[in-house]
Amino acid sequence: MQTVLDYLARHRARFVRELMEYVGFPSVSAQTRHRADMRACAEWLARHCQSLGLAAHVHSTEGHPIVLARTPRRRGRRHFLVYGHYDVQPPEPLELWATPPFQATVRNGALYGRGASDNKGQHWAHLKAVEAYLRTGTELPCDLTFLLEGEEEVGSCSLSSFLRKNRRALRCDAVVVSDTGLPARDLPALTYALRGIAAFEITLHGPNRDLHSGIFGGSVHNPALALCQLLARVHDAKGRVAIPGFYKDVLPLTAGERRQLQRLPFSAAAYKKLLGVPALYGESGYSPNEQRMARPTFEINGLTSGYQGEGSKTIIPAWARAKVTMRLVPHQTPEKILRCVEAFFRRHCPRTVRMEFRRGHGCPAYRLDPGHPDARAALRALRRAFGREPVLLREGGSIPIVNEFKQVLGAETLLLGLALPDDNAHSPNEKFDLEIFARGQQLSVWLWQELARG
């Protein structure tokens, strides 16, 4: 393996320049004006994979293209799918970026640009590791297929049908995803659990039009006030969700899981400073890491009602709306939770307004047994790449496609994230630590050796 690792070291600067070019594509899947940029990025990516010796193709979908790239095959070897996405979040607000979001810049040991960490840099590390194998004539011990999609940031709408149509070709022993994070630069992690999600919108309708607040105020229940009063019922004084049945299927954390979470470096003062809040808030009886990684939540994502332009407009608005997502933990199901929530709101909604409840997207939580042979192989690879004992991590976010891999391909997913907590994914000044980029390549080199033994 030393030949492969030496190749990575010699070409480290070039790998960064290539990543900068990759980040330069404004591949924003949510904005139709970037549709041509999405196609151009996918084609560039496929050509690059071909230049490394992979059989790569761009597959059109009803949405944005999917790139498949395969290493040379050999009968009898294990086969792994490496998933990533080349689409990125919208960069706005642009005025908060220190440098243009699609003009990648290196400073202070990190590469700045939209998509640098989420997710171009993370799967680029795996591609460069495969390049090192192929260019040095070192045989890969397993077969690999890279599946790089362009719709992760908008729900992976085309990928589900693509998986089903190509189920036989994509059948694999496991899926490797680097789209999560590390708790610290010197603390490698295997994420063994992801929270699920359930979304909905609630709208309260009052009068049939906006009303003059002087003429009618005091005789009509303001929908904005009614919505705030209704939402205020959701949490009790201890920060718990007060909806009956919400916690029915939640299993308590095991002693081992709590010990793993306690290994994570954490400072309440530093955490408050990072987030810019005067104090922390959460469910009583749990640490901040347990609250954000392993407990279910109810979060108001947006509130809309009435006039919000410049100056004032003295009205009683005709309606008020809230967008909500709930993060779920293993054994909770979106369907059951949404039924509980809707029943709670209908029971408490005042008769003075009419309630409209619209269900949105959802996916269950995901959990991999940390004792699974491939999980143990991943932990060994992390030790070799980072020289430290890795931690078992629960991630607070959701990656719905991971459940699709399990259902359609029958494959477990190894979540080996390379993003740091301050990489600003989805925020201005997104970055990717270049030392972690190099460590990620080494991780990938060792990973295929360890997984092949399975």
C-alpha cells in the first residue's frame, strides 16, 4: 500500500486544483436557471472518471443527470457502491460570502466554495484514492461503482426509480457514503445512525380577507395569534414534545451509546459561540449532543402571516401558516407521528379559525449495527488513516436515500463523513479542510482492503 499512499502524497496539490475546478460549477439543483450548469458538471465529472480508467456514463433522468462510474471488474470479488452528489445548495445570501461561492479559494488550510464539503470534496477523496490504485498498477481488492447524483439537495426524486430500474447492475455488498461529519479534526467517526424526518404545513384561516385592525380588531380571532397559541402548546416546560404518542416508540439510549457520545469533545461555551446564541435550550435530562443526535424533535422552520413589507399596515391577516419538520429516531415512523400531530392540532384548534393540515415528505431513521462485519472493517480503516481510535456517532440529520439502498438493493450503508462542524454546509463561506481531504483519501485506500476481507 505504500506505493498507493506515496502517489497520494505526490499529487496532493493537483487534487486540490481539480477540486477547485469541480467546485467552480454552479450546480444548484433547486434553481432552474442552473439546469445547463448541472448537465455541464455531470459531463465534466464523467470525463474525469473516464480519464482515470473508469467506465463512466451520464444517465439522463426526468430531473438532473446521474453519473455512474465503474472500476474494472473481476469475477468473485466483493462489490461496493460509493454514493455522492454533485448538486449543491443555493449560495444566497451572496453578500455574506468572503469570496465568491463558485470561485474556489484556498486560505488557512481550507478550500472555500459552495459544495466544497457538501458533497464534492467528500466523494472526490474516494475518487482520488481509486486513481492512486489504478495509476500505480496496484490491483483493487474489490469492485467499485460510483453513483453520483444531481438531486440530493431537492429530495433525490429521480434516484429512487433509477435504483429500481438498475437494481441488478447496482446490486452490491454495501454502500459507502461520505456525506456526514467528523466531531473534530483528530477524531474519526463511523456514523451508525441517522434521524428520520416528517414534514407538514399547518394553515389557520380566519376572515375571508385581510381586515382593518381598527374597525374589526377585538371582535375577530387573529389567525397569526391563534397559530402562535396553538404552536405554544407543543412543548412543555421541560422542553419535551407534549403531543400524546410522540415518544411511544422511542427506545432509551443504551449505556454504551451514551458512553460513545460522552467521548465527543464538547464545550457549552464554545458551542454557544459557534451558534451565536445567549443560552442553550433542549429536552431536560439529555446532554446537547444527545439532544441533537439521538432524540426526536419538533422544529418550526418558518412562520408566515400578514403584511411583511416596509413600514406598517394595520390589518388582521386572513390566514397564518407554519412549516414544520420533525426529526425522528429509530422505531418512529413518519406516518404514525404525523397522525398524532394532526390529531393534537385538530383537538386544540379554536373554533374561531379553520385549520388546514398538509403532510409533506418523510423518511424513517436509519441504524446500522456497529457490530456488523463491514462496520468493524470501516472502523479498522479509520484507525489506520487517522492513527486514532474512532468514535461511533449518531447523526442528527437525515439522508433519505440510505433507506432506499436498504429497501431496493438490500445493502447496508457505511457512513464515513469527512465534514467538520464548522464547515458551514448550507451556509455562506462553506469550506473543506484540506488535511481532512488528504486523510479521507488514505481512509479510502485502506477501506477497500479491509472491506474486501469480508
